[in-house]
Amino acid sequence: MATRTANRTSSSVGWFGKFLSSSIGQKVIMSLTGLFLIIFLVVHLIGNLQLILPGDEGYAFNSYAYFMTNNPVIKTTSFLLYAFILLHAIQGIYLWNVNRKARGAQGYATKVDRTAGASKSSIYMGSLGMVIFAFIVVHMVQFWGQMHFTDNVGPFTAEGYEGAKDLYALVSQTYENLGIVIFYVVAMIFIAFHLWHGFQSAFQTLGLNHKKYTPLIKAVGYTYSVLVPLGFAAIPVIMYLRSRGIL
């Protein structure tokens, strides 16, 4: 009996392992991690919008940053987020490379047929993903890295926030540079194209297709892929214009 149970367990584990290593399994992982990151972007945007509160001088954003970096649940979730970003990027690059080789082996005529009617964002998902991953690395080094590993960030001296850092000042100084502002806006355009295809593709991969709900999912996805990147892009633009006394 024990041997049968062990064999069944081994068989189940083996089947699950084969599924995860299969093309379908990897697409499912891509979809699940993608949906997690989609939810994270909304939360991240809500927090970052506090950067542009009028007359606030960074109090709300620094309070938010202090909470996010000191709450144990949030800190644990952030490590999960980093792992999901890495996994999503690796899986995406791998699948893009597999699909690219498969198309190349079938000749030019077949490649044209396979991409006919597809959106530009879907055709270039791998390329978009690699550019976005490079942006995330730059973004992390620019803010998270400086906050944790350098002395470039001064203290946030408000009462009740002992040991907090003035991350708002770092962001403000960064967005006084027009080149960096343009870089962030362009990166958000890339992210918008990536989300335009990725949002509905994630639901489709998970089999969540229905003639009644799919049009709604597409509408929500298109709206999301425009508004969320637009919100992120607006922050550096507004902060730059304020630093020049235009707003």
C-alpha cells in the first residue's frame, strides 16, 4: 500500500513537473505572473500618485514609502514580486526565442501567414519585454538601490518617522532632469504596448474565454493598458514642470 501511494505521489509530481516544463505550462506561468504584476502596477500607481499632491511637500509619499518598507507583510510580498518579475521575464524571453526559431524553420511565407492579422504588440512581445525588463533594472538601481545602499538619500524628519528616508526628495531631484523624464515617458509607451496584448492574452491562456465576458475583458484590458501607463508617465512630467515653475 505504501509503495502504491509513493508511486502515485511520484507520478503526480512527475506529471506536474512535465506540465510546468511544457510550452503550455510555461504560458500558464507567464499568465499568472503577468496577472500578479498587473495588480501590482495599480497598487504601485496609487502610491506613486501621492508624489504629485499639491502643497504636500512629500509628506504623504514619504509616509507611504515608510509604511511599504517597514511593514513585514509588504516586505515579504515585495520579495515575491521581485521573483515574479524575474520569472516572468525569463519565461517570456524563453518562449519568444522558441517561437522565433519555430517561425524561422518554416520559411518566409509561413511566417507571413502566422503573423497576418496579429497586432504589432503581440508580434513583438518578446522584444518589448526585454526593453521593459531593462527599464525595471534601471528604475530599481535609480531609486531602490540608492535608498538602500547609498548615503545619497537624506532623512525624512517628520515626527513619528524615526529612521525614515526622504525618498520624495530623491524622486524630485531625479525628475528635474529632462532626459530622465523623456526616458520614463518612452518606457511607459513600451509598457502600454506590452499590456495591450498581455492583459487579454493572460485570460485567454488560462482558458477564461466566453462570448459574453471576453468583450468586457478586452475593453477593460485596453482601458487599463492606456490609463495605467499614462498615470505613471504623468508623474515625472508634472514634477518636471513644477520644478521649472510652469505648474
